[in-house]
Amino acid sequence: MARVIFTAIALFVGICFVSAKKKGPPLAACKSMTPSHAGVKPGAKKPYHVIPACYVFEENEIMQMRLKNVRLGGGPYKGMFMQVRKEENIKKTDTVGEFIVNDQPGESQNPADNFQPMKCFGIDNSAVSHKNPSLKIAESTFVTWKGPATCKQNEIFYIRATVVKLFHEFQTDIVVPIICNANRSDVDVMEKIRPIHHALYCSTPPRGSWAIIPEYSSESFESETLPMGGWSHMFSDPAHQFKRIMGPTPTEGTGASEAQDGDYYLYFEASGTRKFDSAGLVSPHGLVGCFCLSLWCHMDTDKRTQFRISVLGDEPRTLSDIVLVNPKWSRVTFDFQQVTPATIVIQVFSSGGEKGDIGIDNLRIQPGKCS
């Protein structure tokens, strides 16, 4: 196994490199990551991109990075060069992390057969490149990178790559920002690493997914100073609001007997309501990216009671209507892939009967898909 430490992972698929150096690009290319072969010009379509397994990572985290065709005009390629750098400016050459190339028997495109670590800027394993001129499939190209041992919160690094498809066609200046120890509620910082396409928001592991999640979006209703966290009531009329409670609901046998998590939970009192009377909860605004909403609900009700999850944003939509008749707390989850800032609304509608109390507890909004 060969290890590559790279602050700037530069993916360099260079036909120029393939022609001049069949075993990979020369060390002289480490700084510019651009083929030097006479007559070679960058391709205009820019069909290739690098997809990291984690847009958000932690110290010493090991992740895969994948080459992908994101537009027409891609296809098989011959060479590549990759680094991870501390700064976006191509003139700044400080690299970060450790790049690993190892055997993976059984793979259709074994990394160790096609790629090799490089010693750029005098640092072992600070880059990775192709090692032969054979045609390679972009979607089957995976390289492994290990993050730095220490990094600051919200510190951004830049994956850099160049891909050479043919002798006369290459794509350089592929730049993908990734962030260490991210504060997901910091909108300005998170926007700096927004993926180029919304389909790339979800990654593996889930916590590595790109998402902006405002503060106090997850709540178990235990705090005395912020009993609702960042959530708010949909209606100003107290008769159409959830109530925060400890222990059983006032009418015996119509709702939960205790909280699902901790001491407190929210419930909607059915007694005295008319059919379709409603209460709602509104999340903090600004949710973007790939995230999971999970909550526990108690609905010992008839099927006329409605429980609705909606998204308010540029494209308002109802995500789901839940019918759940269960005298126990039950967990429900919803996956979101949101391109523009949005708000989640949880709304319940009374059946008009006494056995319509609805409890909500342990609301969680977390990055990635629901497990």
C-alpha cells in the first residue's frame, strides 16, 4: 500500500501527460497541474468533476473521491493528476492530508493497477496520478484520501484535478471545496462549498453530506429558556397551538402517558375541537441540501385525524400525510434534498373527537439520508 499526503488533491487526466509520460505526469507539472505538451488546449465542455464521499469531514477521516461525468462529452479518459490544497489560488502549493492507493481485488478497475502516489513539492504522497496510458472509466475511478490530523472549525480545503481525455483534449482547473469540522448553521461558510449540482448533496457517510441546518433545528422540548428551540407555532391563537406538557394528557386514555425522550413533549388537545381544526409547528428557515427529518409521534386516534409534513420554499410541496393509529410512540422519518432555502411545517388536523390527541417529541434534523 502506498500513501499519498496531499493538501491539494489534483486530479490530472492529461493526454499530454499520457503522450509525453506514459507512467504519469512529470514532477514539473505539480504546481500548475496543466499538460505542457505543445498544441494541447483545455476542452470547452468540462464534462468531468470530482465527487468526494464527504463534503464535510473530521480530522484523520478517510474518504473516497470519485471521478464522474456530469455533462455530455466525457467518457473514458487516459490520464489524471490529483491533489488537495489549503488554498484555492493555483499559485499556492501547500498540500494537506494523506492519499492512499491500495489493492482492491475483484474491482473492475483496481486503483493499484492504474494509479500511483506522487511526491510533489518534496512531500511523499502529496498527489496521485495515472500510471499507465490505458483508457479508464470515470465512474470506476476511486481514490482514497486521509484528512489532516488537525484542522480548524470551518477550515476549507480544495480538491484540485486535471483530466486528459485525448491527446488534443483535457480538462484542468477542476476545483471542489471541502470543509473540516463544519458549523452547519454558518450559512456564509457552507455556501462556499455548495456542490455544483443538487444531486450531489447526499454522500456517504451521511454526516459528510452537504447541508445547511440552522441552529436549534433539533429539539426535545426540555429547555426552560428555549422550550420550543428554533421551532415556532404556525398560528397565533392558543386554541390552535401545541402545548408543552409533562406526563399524561389531561383526558385519560386519549394520548401519551409520558414523553418519548426526557420529561417534556408537545401535544395537540383534541377535546373541544371541531373537525379539521389545526395546529402547526414551523422549523427555522434556511434548510438547504441533503438532510433527514425524524420525529416521534403518538397518535392514538381514528383515521380521520391528519398529520401532514410540508416544505415551504421556492417550490412549496406536501411531503407526506401520515395516518398512524398506535397507542405507542412511533418514529417517522423523511428525506429531503433541497436546492434553495426552505422551511418545514408539521401540521395536524383534528378529527373532531376526543380521542384525537397527537403527541410530538424528539424532533431531529441531521445531514444525510435517514437510516
